[in-house]
Amino acid sequence: MGNVGTQYIAHGKVDADGSLVAAEEPLASLQEACGGEVGGAVAIPELRSLVHKAADYGLRLARQFSAVDGENTVTAWVEIAPHFSDDGRVAECDIDVVSWHAEPLPLENDREAVSRRIEINRHLADCLVRLNPSQGILSVETQAPDLADFLSRTASAMGAPWTDFVELPGNAHEQPLHWRLLDGARCAIDGSDRMWTAHLEPLGKGDAGSSGFVLYLTADRPLDTRAGADNTTPLDGASFGRDLTPVLRQPINRIIANAETIRTKLAGPIADEYSSYAADIAIAAQHLLALIDDLSDLEVVESEQFVTAPDRIELADVARRACGILGVRAQERGISLVPPVEGESQLAIAEFRRVLQILLNLVGNAIRYAPEDSQVWIRLDRIGSRALITVADQGHGLDQEQQAKVFRKFERLGRSGDGGSGLGLYISRRIARAMDGDLTVESAPGQGARFTLSVPAADDMRSEQRDGPGKGISRPKADD
């Protein structure tokens, strides 16, 4: 093969089965660096694709390919020539390397590395804890059965350092330590026989952690769902949320984490097309996980036994927590979240966790559909005996027909490809009405949308007369 006067650096040969049966240096070394060997299948991804294309179409190809040998990025130009057997099939392909350039891998951008690590931790975590700047607990979210005691203990001690509820082997220092020393620490949690790794994501601009932290707790192994099966009391009928959701969540989260590892080139540079494939896998898995969560919630709110646990709560606090949880997602789209100002207050009678769930849905929708570089406001109000909390955006708005349909089950207003199930607003309104409240919308095309949750207001004087001094205020609940 080859053109007259062309000087080749190395030669190789691939048989009809796709095995690299012969290779000279440096092609042989690159084959081994990519996990293969001479005599085995072509392990260099882009070169393998070129060889398959030449064999499938019976064409001579001259192309450039890139690969990573562990320390360097290799860019090479190759000529591939298929040879045919008597029956007209491709029997083998010659590979001639025309040029070869290797340069050290670029230093990783620190910001990209941190962003990638956070994304992976987010999807691997079995427990998410929102912390204040002193690492005190603000809220806990988990569905891990072996963390039920941990959830109960933290719910009754909001504001306490998270390190009071875990055991850090070999660490007798006063807690909590600086967050950088705790990031990546292994710990044990009472009630769980699994070991856990803590990852801390600092929030706030300028000084890391000035707006608190998100703590991700990741187990060292999946929970054995068979353990204790003989000791559990069987419940009547099959349940999607109770029986299937816990089983599905963990493997899907790990699919997302592994896809993100590939997408963000954690193991080194790869071709953009492979990174794009991994991104598609991660997005599809995230959509599937969101649908599973929505279907599980749908089963709960449509049950005849569904009730809420009303308590005396502070709506301003719930609003600020929702903004804190979704702050990173908003920043990614350049959207500013504007929570109630410090000192503003509106007491209500409702279930803290359910109000937070509704606000996360409303603010999440606003972030998803509002234009980039816009604002989303959360405002408090009171009309008579009703306490109101409104989420307003600067999006395209809804016309009268859309407003009439937006709370219907599986209604997506003609949108496609955005990952929504069309259940979020339906579920949120069911929850609001179960709390003796309601969820409504006001909008006009081009003027954004304003979703308002109304619940019974808490009256300080009447509450004190009913409960006696000091008995009217309860701590917010993190779970049922």
C-alpha cells in the first residue's frame, strides 16, 4: 500500500476477525496502553472504528485518529487498505502509519474537576444533607432503610453538627473539623452495617462554604435488600413506591455516575463522540429516575390513606432551603434565585417536608423553563386566614387554555424532550389540598408565570392561647 515517496513510521495488519495480528512500534505500545495486545482485538477506539469502516465498505481510507497512552495524547495519520479473498470478502487490512505526534496530557482545569466530582457524588449518594456554614444540619434526605435511625435522630436535632451523628474512626479531635479535612472521610453510622464516605460541596461565592454545604453520604456497597426479609411484616398488595422504587434507584444512580465519569473524561481524554454517547446515557438515566420518583409520589398522593402531618412552620425558612438546594442548578443556567429577605416571616400550619417538596417542584420548573440570565422570585403574603408563598419567573408565560390544563395528570403542554413526566404539578396540587390548601397559577403570554401555594396561616395569639406559653412552635420535620 502507499504512495510513491511516502515514508511510513510503522506498519500493522488486522485480520478478518478484527484482531491486530501484527504491529510495529509505536503502534504496538499504543495497543497495549489501551488495554489490548498484539494478536488481540484492536483496542484503540478511533483506529478500530476506521478499520471497521474500511472493511465494511471495502474502501481505502486515509484518516487521522487520536488516543491516550496514559501519559500523552497521541495524534496519528494512518492509511488503511483492505485486501479481498477469492469470494470478494475482506480478508485483512493493512495499516500504515504516516505521522505520529505525542504531547503530554493537559493539566486538568480545577473548576471542571470539582464540578465533575460533585456531579458524580450527587448521583452515588444514598443520603443528602444540607448544612449551614457551621456544618449544622438544616435538612436530611434519604430513602436508605438502614439510615432510618439516623434520619430520626437528626430530625430532632436540627442545627447540630452532622459529625455528632456519625463515627469517624481514629479521629478524636474536636468536631466539626474544617470541611476540607472531612471531605472524603470514611465514617460509620449507628443502625447501618455499611461504611460511609462523606463528600462536602461548599456553597457560596468568594469564601467557600459561606452559604453552607451539601453533604453527600455514599455507602461502600449496595444494601442487601434480602437481609431481614423473613422478619418483615408483609403488606397487602404490591406497591411501586414501596417495593420497586428502592430497588431501582441505586442501580440507576450508579449508571448516571459511571456515565458522568465517562462524559467528563475522568480517565483521560476520549473522542468527543464517545463523550457525547455517555452524556446521552446520563441524561436518559436522569429522566428515568425522575419518572420513577414521580410515579412513586403519584401512588402515594392518590391513595385513600394519604394524609399529611401539619405542624406550625415558617414559610420563609422553607423558601430559603429550596433556593439553597437548587442554587447550583440555577447558577448553571445563569438564573438568579431571589428568596424572601432575611427577617421576613410568615407562619403557617402545614407539613414542612411536603411544602418543601412543592417548592422544589415549582422552583425547579422555573429554572428549567425560564430564559437564561433571568430571575426567579419567591414571595410571601397573607390574605385573611391563608398564608401564601408565590414562585414567579420571567419565562414565556401561559395562556388561558394552558392554565386550565397545567395541573392535569401527565400534562406537558406540548413540550417534549425536556425530561418532565407531566406529574409534578398534579402531585403538588394534590399535596396542597391534602394540607387544606391549594395551588394556583396566574400568567399571561410573555409575562412569566406565578404559582401560588396557599395553606392555613398560623395565628400567634390564638396558637399561644390554645397551646399555652412556649408550646406553639415545633421544629421543622425532616421526614414523616
